[in-house]
Amino acid sequence: MTRPLALVLGTALLSAASLRQAQAGGPPDAWFAIAVGLAIAVTLVGSGATADGWSRLSGGWPRLSGRARWLGRARSLGRAHSLGPALLVVAAAAAVADRRLVVSSRGPAPDEVLLAILVVALPVLALLRVPARLRETIAIGLTLATYALVCVALIVGKPYHVDAVIAPHRAAELLLTGHDPYRDFDFLEAAARFNIEPALVTHFADGTPVRLYDYPALSFLAVAPFVAAGVGDLRWIYLAEVLVLALVVGQRVRGPWRPLVTAAVVGNVAITRQYVLAGIDPSWMLLVVLGWLALERRRPSALAVGLAVAARQTAWFVAPFYLLEVFRRFGRREALRRAAIAGATALLVHLPFLLDAPAELVRGVLTPVLGALAPGGIGLVLLGQRGRLPVLPHDAYTLLALAAYAGAALVFLRRGSGAGGAALALAPLYLAWRSLLSYFAFVPLLALVSDPHLLRPTERHAGSDPHLPRPTERDPTSDPDLLRSSEHDPQEVRR
């Protein structure tokens, strides 16, 4: 299995499981848990494979001489070179199909019209004598525009309906009126404020609802200016962050991988359902990606990871792997420096609230990690609840997840990106007492971002920190698979 195939299959499994569950309705079943588990396994196993052959499959666009006839150009459309653009069409179609399950329309909707334009435009662009990079930009732009219209329809057509989005919104409102969210926030009051059923609020195992604010402070600090400006739905901000994420990663990956990055975001229904429709804050993922992509720059990289830690608890599991990667590349001292910068950043974000209500802040932020919450999610615990496996005690799931996390860290330390990269940090959560789908939606993208061989190299003399020690990793441009995969784009090698 190749890395591209692993990412495609991982994304496809997550999307297929989400679409199937949306059509069936009701709570997730055992097949949903199995599909997500397979998606994680395929992504991790495939991350250790070669990237060879992707240029021949995705090449983006057929390269024909100026004397080529239209017949030759038409024949080239049927070759494997069109796989990259074809993935964009499939991804956009999956996004539109999922939207129709939530928000229907009597006539052709704007996203459906743009999807039809995309389907027609890709073969036409391949026939025209347009520079390959421009054709790729147009195709990716049309795909992201289709996705944006899909998400606009979801946001407009369905209001807040989960507790994950009402929490930062109400906390920002409290902050703007001079209150400390960790002291004064009440989930049941927030649910009433946004017309959410109290039963939808997260509950403890004994059935009592969680009432205190249980997210890190940046989750509401980042959106407070928008709430102050009158933004009535935070999902507009989260949609923008998802689009920025796709653009940022797409700009950093090597040429053959750009369509795949867009497809991994647009075609991943789990991302759309969790981070746009449900309104779970994706800023932690965007910040982790920025930190990982800026690995050669000490302060910006560590600051981004520190802010990610201050945004959501999911980033807490990725941050140690980031430090392990720094240790592998630059040594122990550099890892300690990054840890100090990231830790100080997260602490400074929380400092005003630590001074005002330290007990409430600590108890709230640690609730998702250490609190006796009701079991939930789509991992091992769901298989137990559906009778496919024995139901274990809470502590047994915790020990399994901790043991898997420790093992994943050791594997990552020895094999690095070949073991699945940062995605390996989230895989053990599949064994946890709570294994929500939002934990795994970005797994394929994380596996791609944390593999240096798939990214354009950053020159040490062009923005890298001059004080960093020489990396111990081999130069990605020396990878023979990489050189073969860059044949269609000579600029990638010259860089």
C-alpha cells in the first residue's frame, strides 16, 4: 500500500461511515466503530509505505507538447494522470451528497450548480493550453468554492444543535460582560439561551449534566471579538478555519499532493459534520498544523503549539509527539526550549483566570480528561455497548488507552513519520472511555502534514532559525521516491 492510497482509503472510510450513519439516523452502531477503526489502521499502516507512483497516478494534468492534437489530448483524459482531478470531483460530490441529507432543496442548489461546473471544467481545462499550475489552481479553487457553498447551506439550514458550539459562544458573552466563564458559566443556562435540549448536554456517568465550562480558555478568547462584533453563529468562523487549513497545507505539500490535500478535507464528511455542522472548534488543528509546518522556526512553531494546547484538550495528546519530533531532529535541548515556550504560552493565556478562579478552571479543563463522564464515542467502548465485545470497567479503558499511547510514542520515537506521524498520537484514543469522532476526523490529514518527505523543504537560509542545531533527519530531497514523484513539477526539485 502506498501513502496516497492510505490517505484516500482512510478519508473514504471516514466519509462512508459518516454518510451511512447520517442516512440511517439514530445512535452510531458497531459498523460505524469498525469503519473508523479501519480508517485509523489503514492511515497508520500506509504512512510507512512509499510515495512512489503518485506522480504517475495524480500527475495533476497531462503534459502534452505544443504540437499535440486535440485527439491526443482527449485520449490523455482517460489515463491514470487524471486521478488527482478526479479525486477533487469525488470529494466535492461527497460533500454535496452529505449536505442533501441535512438541508434539501427543491431546485438545483448553488453547490450543485458549482459541482456541475467543476465536472465540466476539469476535462475542458485538460484540453486547453493552460499552464499546469494554473489549471490546478482553478480546479482546487472550484472544489473549495463548492465546499464553501455546501457549508453555507448547512450553517444557514440548521441552527446550533450540540453543546460543543454553545459553550464557547456563551462563555464569550460572559467574558464581554465582565464575568469569568470558569466561575459563572452554566451549561444548562447556555442550553436554554440557545434553545438546546438539556438532554443534549454532556452528562456524567451518574446521569447528572456537566454544568461548568470544560474547555481551555482560548476556545472563547479567540471568538470573543467576533461575538462582540455581532456574529451570531460561530460556525462561520470555524468554516473559515477549515478552509484556511486546506489552503495552508496545500501550499506546503509538494505538487503531486495538492489535489489530495483538498480532497482529504472537502471529501471527509466527518470533518464537515463535526467541525462545521456541529460547530466543534477546529482552531486546535489549525494551530497544530502551523506549528508542525514551521518546525524549522523555534518561536513561531512552539507558540502555535502552545496556543493549540490552550484551545482544546485534543491538542494535549499531539503536543508530546511534536516535542518528540523536535527531539529526533534537533536534540534534547531544543525540545526542552520548545516545551518551555509552548508551556509558557498556554499558561499566559490562562493566567487571568487562574488568578481569579483557579479551582474552577482546573476542575473544568480537566473534566473531559479525568472526569467520570458517561461513556461515548465510536471506538472500543461502542463495540462493547453494541454487544460485539465485552463491556469493560472505566479504568480498564483508561489503562488500555494509556498503554497504547506509550507504545505509540515509542514507535514514533524510533520510526518518526514512517509510523504515521502526528496521527499516531490520536489513534490510542480509539481505546478510551470516550472516543468521539471529532478526535479522528483529521487523522489522514495529520499523517500527511507530519511527513517531511511530502512537504516542500524549507531552506535554513530562508526563514529558518539560525540558532537551531543541524537536523539529524536525512534531507527529504534525497528520497528517491520523492524525486520520482516530482517529475511533473521540476520546481519541486529545484527548491
